[in-house]
Amino acid sequence: MTAKDNSDNPSTNSVAIPGNKVASLTDYNPGPGTYISGNSIFASLSGFIRTEPPIVLSEADEVQLPHIHIEMHELEKKCIPQSGSLVNARVISINPRSCKVSIIAVDNTYLKHTFRGIVRKEDIRAFQKDQVEIDKCYRPGDIIRARVISLGEALHYVLTTAENELGVIFAKGGTGVPLMPYNWEEMQCPKTGNTEYRKVAKVKEIIK
């Protein structure tokens, strides 16, 4: 669910995360889950935008503005990344310092829309962080399992894959064939036998 500036036409189907501008003070009164900066209303938490019509007690009352607030239900919380949430994300791009991803699932619930995320070089693995080469850990198109650290700058969720169970869970090789885990830092093409570097997630065994 990619968060947008909803101030022109707030919708009850829209999602906001902290820092999103959701409305103008000339059009709405702020409610719970929001804060004011200048002449605008911003979200102070992650949730769904809700609007309520003004309460008019009599025709003599002055015209009141509708209210706007951010609301979270237990079911909705599962669809919004929170600190500590486990997420699945698709790698969009990489550079020497980080990789940008698109979050496609939160705690095993797949999303209709996506959130933006970033994995910094120092958060890829728990050891020898200064020796990490991002292109040997992730590549565009990979699906990774990660954990949310926080909401960072530019409305990107900051993610980590430093745990053994986190990292690449799906990737394709140069031939377009899905790769298979080979060891903790390599995946292998079942067609050619060639290996490619990845930070591989260690999938827990299912106990029957």
C-alpha cells in the first residue's frame, strides 16, 4: 500500500503512514492520529484515513468542517508494517550502500498495494558488516524475507535481514530458472549447476 499525499481528496480506502499529509486545515478539522503543521494535517501513526461529517445541531449553528482521523483495527494492523513485523519484499534496485525494495506481504498477509522499504548495507547481515558487497547479497527481482526496524527518511521502512532466517527466499538466475539454496551465501541453478552469490534465508524445518 504505497502511501500517498491524500490531501486533495481524502478517501476512507486510503492508507497513511507517519508524516503523510492527509488534508488541509481549510477543509477538515484534525482528529486522533493526526497533527498540524502550518496549514496542513499530517498522519502521526500508520492506519486508514477516516472522515466524519460535521455535527450540526441547528440551522443557526455556524458551518462546521468535517473531521479527519487515522484509525487502526486489529485486522487492519496486520496489513500495515510495524516495528518488528516480518515482511516479504521484492528488490527493486541496489547501490553500494543499500537496496530499495517493495514490501509485498506483512506477517504472511499479501498486500493489494505495496510499501516502500530499504535495506542498508550494515543491516544485511550480523557479522563482517564492513565487508558486505550488496550485489553479492541481493539483486533486482529477488524476493527477500526481512524484519522492520523503523520508519526511516522519505517514508521508506528500514528493514534488516541480519537474522539467519532472513534473506533471499526466491531468485532467478541468468537463464530465468528459479535458483535453489546451495549454502548460506550461494544459490544454484538446477539447469546449469552454476551458483550465484546471495544472502540466503535459512528456512526453518517443519516439525511434523
